[in-house]
Amino acid sequence: MNPITKAAVSIGRIPLADAKMQAIEANLWASQQMGATRLIDRLQQQDKTVGEWLDAWLKDLKLAENTIKTYRTSIKAIKEQIGNHALARLSVKDCDEAVTAIATQRGDRSAQVARSVMSTAFRKAITKGLLSSNPVEVVEAPVVVVARQRFTWETFSKVWEALQDAPVWLRNATALALLTGQRREDIAEMKFADVVDGHLRVTPGKNGGAIKLEIPVDLRMERFGLSLKEQILVCRRTGVVSKFMIHQTQRFGNSPPGQQIWRDTITRRFTDYVVKALGDEPNLPTFHELRSLSKRVYMEQGGVDTKALLGHSTEEIAALYGNARGAEFQRVKIA
């Protein structure tokens, strides 16, 4: 019985000694194909399974809790497919079948993230001597159709106009996000004390403290007609004393004036005004899309290191945020 295809295979009428040898060879081949841990692996101290390595790798990561949650979900999906396979003998075929199965069961986006998690985890395994090469690198990533719209300057302008009737803290949060290109959680954590020697210090939570930014407060977005320094002054002039730049200006439920605004509140209320300005269309741009708009506006303006500003460690991610996804025309520049 072929353990993979479940099909019966006859060995034919041959001498008993030959039959035994062929059966041993077949069992050895099946063991290799199925990724089962063999005695030789244990003797060589290479009996760690894929699941065991993924758990150990995740435990050592220093990332934001939301990112860790996403990785846990992906690792669970991976372990369901190849968790018991011997890491040292993991094949490209194993990885391809796992990614395909995850795509079928959980969707292309989940499979795309799972492949990325495997690739990163297996690269680390190579440095530990547990793998000689990364078997998932040649596996094609599922193609995911990006549904969420990008902001154009025109659509943002409509939202900004609608925000003139919004709470002052929401306008301030939006302006800071556009001027600095930072994420909602980092906007929510910004304090006036973070301004040191003419720079706003930001430690992006998503990177677990691995990246630390100093953004000059003289940074100015010409198209917006505002500098970071000017916006920080606007945040101070709410009439409420607070250490946070984005804070309650009046009592709301159990939150007193000066209280920090929770990040989910920022994005939820922002979405309300996006709908008000652009209509209740599917896949409207979110607060996070201000990062991409910020990068594209500064790229057009010139003179700003947008890769450093957005805290991107690779050119690939930097290029991703610079991609307008067809939301706006690309103007051809000539000398």
C-alpha cells in the first residue's frame, strides 16, 4: 500500500529475500516522502519537527502583540499540514502542498501570510544549522487581489473637509498620521515629551523596538501646507492639559479630559467620516492608508527619505507603500 496515494502496489512473484529488501527500500522512501522522523535523525540530533521549530522561533520574536497573534494563527495552519514533518528533511513538495492546502481551507491571503512565516522561520533555522536550504523559497505565493482602496489627494481632501466637523482630537490624529506616516498605534502613543532637540522620537510598536525614529519637527508637507512643528502646536492648543498629543478634550463616558485616545477609537471614528465624505462604498480606504498617501506625497515633493520615515527595513516593503494601486495617474516628468 502506497502511504501517500493509498493505492495498492504488487511486488510480484520474486524470491523472499528480494521481496524483503524491496519492502525495506519502499518503506524508507515512504518515510522520506512523508517527512517522518527516523532513527538516524535522532542519532544526528536532527529530530526537531517543523511544529517544534516554529514554536521555538515564535517564542524568541520581539514584535508587537498584534503581529504575534497573526503569526500564531499562521503557525497553527502550518502545523495542521506539516507540523509533524522532520524539519531537517522538509522538501519543496511538502511546502508547496502545505501552502496549497491552506489556500483551499483558509483562503489565499492566509496562505500568503503562512508562506511568508515559513520563509522567515526557515531562514532562521538555517543559521541554527537545522536546515541547509530554505525549501519554501521556490514555492509560489498565492496571488491576493488587493481590495482596499488607496487614498488619492482628491479623496483625502474630501475626507479632510468632512473632518472639520469632527472632534479636534480626530483632526489632530489625521494630520499627524499624514505628516509623519506613522501607524495608528504610534500616533495614539505620541507624547509632547517625545520632542527632543528638534526631533519627534518614535519607536514603532510593530517592530518591537528594533527601529527607533527621530523625525525633524521642521518636516513640512507643502501640499498640506503644514509642518510637523505647527501641528504639534495645534495639539497643544486644545485647552486641555495632557501628556498625549491625541487626547480627550471633554469627558466621554469614563474617560476624563486629557485621557489618551484608544487606537481602535481613532480608526473607527475616522472610518465614519470617510463614509460621510465618500459614501458607503465597498473597500473604502482606512486610517492605515494615510501611510501610503504620506509616502507618495513626500516622494512627489522630494527631499524626504520616505523609507526611513515609514520605518521600512526592506526596499520591497517600501515599494509596496509607494504603489498607488492604480488609484491615481502617474505624471510623466521631463527636464
